[in-house]
Amino acid sequence: MSWINLVEVYYRLARDHGKQQADGVLAELRPRVVEDLPGVVAMRAAAELKADFAMSLADCFAVALAAEQDAVLLTGDPEIIDVAMQLPCEVQDLRNPVA
């Protein structure tokens, strides 16, 4: 998981539920994911995605990392799902879980 996306998780939780809950969720999440600090290659890949698609910069980092790792991107974000067929990684829509 990109550090950019961990930051996004934290600030959204802090804004909606308070910093204490955000700290707790981040503490639970970090041991379960491999944290990726984006380098120049990832930044360029995210920038190219941002130029091509109407999605947040954080979403672009998630897509770029999934593509780099040849991983499936799990998301419920319509900005990503709506263009999934055009992205360089497989996308699984968490809004409609597969049985």
C-alpha cells in the first residue's frame, strides 16, 4: 500500500471520526500491509495516470503501485471503477463482492 494512500486513510478517519480513532485504525492496518514509499518512477507513473484520468492523485498512486506489483487493486471508488478497463492493473469492485 502506498504511503500516499495510508495518509489518505488517516486524514479521512481523523476528519470524520477523530484523531484517536484514526491512530487506532492506522496501528491496526500497518502490520497487515507492505508500506511503499513512492520513488521517482512511481511518481511519474502516477502523474501520467493523473494526466489521463479524472481521479484523485492518491488514487493514481494506488493504481500505479498495483500495476508495478502486478496486483489486483481492491476499491469501491467509482473514479477508479468507471475507468477500470483502461487502467494498467486489474481492479476489483468492493461495492459488489464476488461470492
